Amino acid sequence: MKFKISNIRSQIYNNKLIILILFLASFLRLYRIQDYMTFLGDEGRDVLVVYNILHGHLTLLGPTSSVGGFFLGPIYYYFMAPFLWLFNYNPVGPAVMVALFGIATVWLLYKFVSEIFNTRVGLIAAFLYSVSPIVISYSRSSWNPNPLPFFALLIMYVLYRNSLHKNNKLVLAAGILLGIAMQLHYLSLFLATIMFVYILCSELVRSKFKLLEQIKTLVKEYAVLLTGFVIGWSPFLAFELRHGFPDFIHIIDFVAHSGDTGVSSGFFASIYDVFFRLFARLVFAYPQVDQFGLFNKTLLDIWGLFALVIGILSLIVLLFRLYQSLKLRNKDINKYLFLSIWIILGVGLFGLYKKAIYEYYFAFMFPLPFILTAFLIDEIGKFDKNRVFLVSAGVIFIAISLLNLQGVPFRYQPNRQLNQMKTISQFVLSKTDGKPFNFALITGSNSDYAYRYFFTIWGNPPVTIQDAQVDPLRKTVTNQLMVVCESLPCHPLGNPLWEIAGFGRADVAGEWNVSVVQVYRLVHYKGK
């Protein structure tokens, strides 16, 4: 009876802790989200597409990929739609959706890690994930790769459960989830490779390395996985079938020529870089290169070495536990095998990638370094039941926590991009006198979709100038062209930008400084 009461008390205590962690995760992801969220051209494009979906213009295409120029599937737009509608077309709605995915990832991480290890490891992993500045940053803006950590973790959880219970429904679910993940970012191809290898290796272990006897089971499992993937990826596949596979051709061409850029620094150098950043940037809040000047070099060296040592130690301990479980053939094989394949293949595949590697590419592995770090802390804490090791584990946990808490994004001044875009758009409309207008944006790397979104939802979208073949009578050229200059100083007259050149020879009828930009009103040149 005492044992049962003790278990109940422990469960209640753990439940309180995870609830507190979820409250902390929610605060860090939702606090002043409208002031800190990113809202530029890409985000404006997405909400404009979703606005059209909500007004009956459905689509089978999603955003374009960040490199390569090919399209993703549309699932992210349909995730955004109910939130944009619920927030009355305020772009903060989809950002809140991403934050909710981030909070759900914290809970799923706790549940998964508690199941494969113990509740203590689950709590440590969930807490460290909840306070990681880079994870928080990607959880506070609407962007298609940002929900990927949730789906990647859910996929791996489902596959792990299948390795224990062998249920084709779980494999089908994993395939459907992979199809969804593939619509969020094409680096999910790495995740698909990890899934393929994990299924193979888990079946190999299960059959006691007599795989030929289980070949039918394995083929059936892959067939079910593929079926699920086709279901999950079906919106994009429907578009490709209808239009002759243009994006498939584009993707194949991109992969075939991915080595032409010369960006990659070599196989092993890329692997080291990714492994280091996976632990240093995500778990230890190590600064980006452009922030190195803010820190003492010795401090940076110690900081980076600390992160690297923890990463290497966690991998060594993991592989050692895998070796032990294989030798003893105990029930722990699956969890150590699963984590080993995820980290080794996940990092190793980047060695084959010959283009620049950005940190959001790690989204399919975001939860992993936190799992491994929490696992290592727990292993150190219980090693030989020695108080020195327990204190060491506590010091590591506290050090990591403090490093992360000092880097939370909203400690800095908010960008208020959403408010700026709205203010500038309101001013532009106020200078059109309610009459039709053309619009142009002179900028470095942005696009004009964010402005066009506000013009559209306010019922006064700009007229897009068409070329002479489409519009020989120049009916799409209005009597005024509103120009926003984000790149200063700005000289709109004679600018080669199509929206300005297509308007024709012009005079400046008005010039204003608004927020961080200059706004011009151009009218047609009438001569002297």
C-alpha cells in the first residue's frame, strides 16, 4: 500500500512539474508575439494565399522552397486557414498556430522521453527544449518549416511504438505523417531515409539477424509506409499528375546539380559543423558568428568546448548502451537503436549536401539533442550512486538552463514588423484618394506581398501592370503609382524595376517619410 501511495504522489508531483514547464513554454512562445513575429514578403505571400483560400480559391500548391525554387505541398496553407479566420485576418493568427505546435512539441517530448527512459529524463528534456532561444524563435513566427519538429518527433514516436508492438496501423500513420512533413520542407527526405533504415534495423534485431526469414514482413511494412506517404502527400501529387510533374523534374535537376555551388566545405567538415551546431546552438544557446564580437574570445572557446564535450559524451554513452543492449539482447535495444540511427544518419546525411546549411534545416532533428543531453545528465547523476556525479549532473543542468534563459528573444527590442507594414500600408492608401493605383516596392531582398495583403483585405488591392502582349491598350496602367522605398537613399524615377518601368515616364507628385521607409506618389509625365 505504501508503495502505491508513493507512486501516486510521485505521479502527481511529475504532473505538476510538466504543467509548470508547459506554462513556461507557452509564455516564452506567446508573450507579445505580435510585436516580435516576422512579417515580411514571404509571410505576406502566405497569408495572401490563405486569404484567397478562405474566399473560395483553393490550391494544390504550397510555398516555394527556400532553395531550388520548386514548390512544396499546400498543407501548411490549410493549417494556417482556420487561425487566420479566427483572428479576423490578422496575420498574428498563423503565428499563434506555430506557437501552439511548439508547445505541443514540448508535451510530446516529455511523453515520448518518459516512455523510453523515465519521467526524470522526460522532464529535463522538455524543460531544456522549452527554454532554448533558437527553438523559441522558430516557434514565434509563421513559416512552413516551423511545425516540422512536432511532426518529426511524432513520426519517430509512432515508429518506435511500432518496433515494440508491430502494428501496420502505426506504420500507415507514420507514412501519412511523413507525407505531411514532406509538404513542410524537403529536408524531410533525410527523415524518410532515417525511417527506412530504422525499420530495416529494428526488423533485423527482432529477427535475431535472420532477415531473410522476415523479408515478407519487411516488404509489407515498407508497402504500408509508402501507401501512407502517398496519402499524406496526395494534394501535391494531385497537382503534379495534373500538370506533368514539373516540380519532380525541377527537384531532380536541383539534386543532380547540387554539387555545383562549391559552398560545402567537405564531407567530414560538414558533419562536424552540423553536429557542433546541433548541440551548441540549440541546447547551449551558443551565439551566431555575427554576434561573436559581443563576447570575450576565451568565454566563447569555453562555451563551445562545453557544448561539444556534452554532445560527444552523449553520443558515446548512447552507443555504449546500444552495444550493451545488443550484447545482452534485452528490451532496451529498440530505444538505443532508434536514437543512434536518428543522430548518426541525421547528421551524416548533411555531409552529402553540397549547399549552404541553415539551422532551420535541422528542424527534423530539433528534439534530438535535448533527448540526448537529458539522457546524459541522468546517466551522470545516477552513475555509481556517487554524490559527486549527482552534483555534476545538477551543475550541467543549471548551466545549460542559465545559458538559455539569458538568450530568450524578447529580452531585446521588438521589431514590430507587422505593425510597421500595417502603418505604411495605411499611409499609402490614404494618399491614393480611394482611386485605382499601381504599386512598387524598391528593396534589397524583400517582396511586396506584405503590403499587398493589407491592401487586399481592406478592399483596395493595387492594379498589377501587365506587359504589352497581355495588355496592348495599357488598361492595367492607372493614373498613379505608389512607391515604397525600403532601400535608402531612393531615386524611383527611371528605376528599372518592372512596376516602375511599366508605368512609363513619370513625375513625383508627393514624397513622405513614413516609419522606416520613404513613400512616393508618381503620376504620368505631362511635359512643360
